[in-house]
Amino acid sequence: MKKIILSGIQPSGALTIGNYVGAVRNWAKLQTDETYCFYCVADMHAITVRQDPNELRKRSFETAALLLAAGIDPDKSTLFIQSQVPQHAQLSWVLCCNSYMGELSRMTQFKDKSATKNEENINAGLFTYPVLMAADILLYNADYVPVGVDQKQHLELCRDIAIRFNNAYGEVFKVPEPMIARVGAKIMSLQSPDKKMSKSDPNPNGFVAIMDEPDVIMKKFKRAVTDSESVIEYREDKLGVSNLLTIYATITGKSIEESVAEFQGMGYGQLKIKVAEAVIEELTPIQTAFKQYLANPDYISEVLEKGRKQASEAAQKILDKVFEKIGF
Ligand code: ATP
Ligand code: LTN
């Protein structure tokens, strides 16, 4: 029996090297003879923040193209757009009725995202976001969910909901395990290295987008915030430099120790250039492939249609069991 892998990404902005290192790069590698992977573009999650409709549609499509460019193989995996598979919304409601206000209130992403708004402006979707994510995962009997470290708490909640439902109604859901990389699971902002690099950061200098041009990538790294020492070490109190080292190590496949050794005697200026060069080298073939895919939108539509069919067939099986159990 193949192990089932599922993950998702929001089309809420241009994908960053944080998304790439923390998630997407590993997705391609997880396609093996022992696994079957489902990857979804989570456009329903994206509307927890107001989106321009045409922009959202375009970005969902482009996110799919970028996933193909990053090595997701539609002959091996199912690649689909979340909103095209209505079972996600259907299961999400059932799970909402088996989730508690208390546990949802404790989610740090909710606390962070709602902290900037006054109470009337926090939409309920932001609150139930992790329940929809649980539905994404449980609909496919996922064994493993590869994510960045920021999603760990949401996965624990998903497990709690699955176990609670199974206890109340009998075994329906498989309880999934998170899969979090040892290095690179949290790439920090280049401008505020105490904050996660985020594609919805209003300051574009904080992130490097996968599709940024080489000169833009170089410029953003040159501007990266470091510290007032001039020694290249991986230390908790050197967030900026440690982040650059993490990016370098994950992109080149070297260990942190090897990377630190390689930069001994160099200044921050040289470090930034070397990291930028490594990132540009890694991203160039992906950028080329992305442009080729986008030049062939019919192919992407075909892939997504096949993905929609496969995903909804798999999801319906679980949803049928759930509906039976709860008395629908
Ligand atoms: P947003 O800024 O809109 O909240 P995001 O950049 O956090 O988006 P998501 O779509 O929420 O991106 O996340 C997709 C995947 O990328 C998740 O597995 C998430 O854990 C991972 N990820 C996001 N940001 C980082 C980061 N800075 N470092 C490592 N992994 C990340
Ligand atoms: N909420 C996730 C994206 C996401 C996801 C999923 C991840 C949506 N559905 C299912 C794993 C499994 C995020 O990274 N913000």
C-alpha cells in the first residue's frame, strides 16, 4: 500500500523562496514509487483575506504552473484547485461542528492575523481556516503532510479533530503525521529576520519571489538586514546572518556547518552575493519551465481538469462514509 501525501499552498501572492524551501521543493521529491501525492492550490483559504477576483483566478492558475515547473508530475500526482472540489467545503462544515471555539482561538496564526484588525473586521473564515485545512487533509486519507513549521499547530489540531470524530462515530479518518524539514522549515524575512518570510508581506524587499529576475534577487539579498558584528556564525542572536546561511545550506544541499566553514574570513557583502548566486542558479531552470508552461495554458487546464476529477473521486469516498456516520 502506497503512503498518501497531501499538501496545499495558498495563491495569496507570488510564491517565495520560503514556500519553495519549506514546502514546494520537498513536494517534488516526495513523488516516489512508495507514495501517492495530492497537491492543492488552496484558493478557498486565500479568500480569508479579500482578493481581487481576476487576480485570484490568475494566481491560482499560475501557482499550478509554478508547481509543475518545480517538478510536480501530473502523471504521478494529483494537482488540483481546492474550490473545484466541493467536497472540501462539505466536509469542512461537518468538521466545524466537531471543533471547539476554544481550540480555534488558541491558533497562533489566527491570533497573529487578527491582532492587526479590530474585532468587527475579523471574518469568521479566518477563525475556521484550520478546520478547512483539516478537511483538505482528511478527505484523502493522508498519511503525511509536508509543511513549513508555521503549520505544525494546524496539523496538531487536524489530528485532534480526526481522533475526536473517530471516537464519536467510529473509525473513518486516518490520523495524519506532519512532515517538517529539519533545516529550512522557517525561512525568515530578509528585512525583519525575526518574522517569517511571507508572500503577502507588503514590503517586497522582505521576500524573494521564485519568479524574481536575477538582478532583483541580487538586489534584495544585498539589502538583507544583518547585524553590526562582522563574523559569519550561525547563532540565535544573529537572525539575519543565520537566515542567509539557512537559505544557502538548503539550496545547495550542504549542512549548516559546511556552509559556515565555507564563508570563514569573508564579509557580509560576500556572503550575500554568494547566497544570491546560489538562489539564482537554483531558480533559473524553474523560471524557464514556468514560462514554457504558461505559454501553453491549454495544457495546464487539462492537468487541472484531470486533477479535479481524480481528487473529487477520492474525496467523495470519504465524504460518503462521513455522511453515513453522521446521519445524512
Ligand atoms: P501568506 O503570506 O499568504 O500567509 P505564506 O507565504 O505563509 O502565505 P502559505 O501558502 O500559507 O504561504 O504556505 C504554503 C507552504 O509554505 C506551507 O507549507 C508553509 O508552511 C510553507 N511556508 C510558508 N512560508 C514559509 C517560510 N517562510 N519558510 C518555510 N516554509 C514556509
Ligand atoms: N494553510 C496552509 C496551506 C494549506 C495546506 C492545506 C497545507 C491549505 N490546505 C492542507 C497542508 C495541507 C498554509 O500553509 N498556510
